[in-house]
Amino acid sequence: MHNVIGAFEIGVMIDETRLIKDDSPPSAKISILERSFRAPGYPIVPVIALLLAVVCLIAMAWFNTLVGLIFLGFMAAGSIYFQLTKHQRASAPLDSMLTGV
């Protein structure tokens, strides 16, 4: 589980490095944020972490089939719930904390 969380964090870090400047037109190029720190081993270490997370997922599915099926059941139920409540999310008023306005 820790490897999966680490892989998610890596994806978030990659997305954070691609931001558009506020004063740029919408068609502006994506700029890279300035960092006050270095990331040793980047991008090799994140790739290794992602591969190990996939290995752990495969091992879990192979050796713990029941746990995997329970997980898939929860994912299916969540997906169905998400689809059934789509209209409620679409008609909800905008939240300034979510839109950044």
C-alpha cells in the first residue's frame, strides 16, 4: 500500500511542475516552478517506485484473490454511486475554494 501511495505522490509532484503563469495568455507554454530543493534520483527513483507498486498489486491479486475481489466490489460500487450522483455535482453551486477564484 505504501508503494501505491508513493506512486500517487509522484504523479502529484509531476503535475505540480506544470503550471501556467497567471499573466500569460491561455495558449502560453507551460512553465516549470522554481524549487528551493533538489530531488535526488529523479526521475529514476519514482519510476522504480511505480514499478514496485505494480509488482505489489499483481502479487496481491495473485495471492489474495478474495481481498482483490472485495476491492473490485468496492470500486464498482463507488463508480456506480459516482455515476448516479453526476447530476447533483453538475448542479451544485461553484465553490471558491475548489475553483481558485
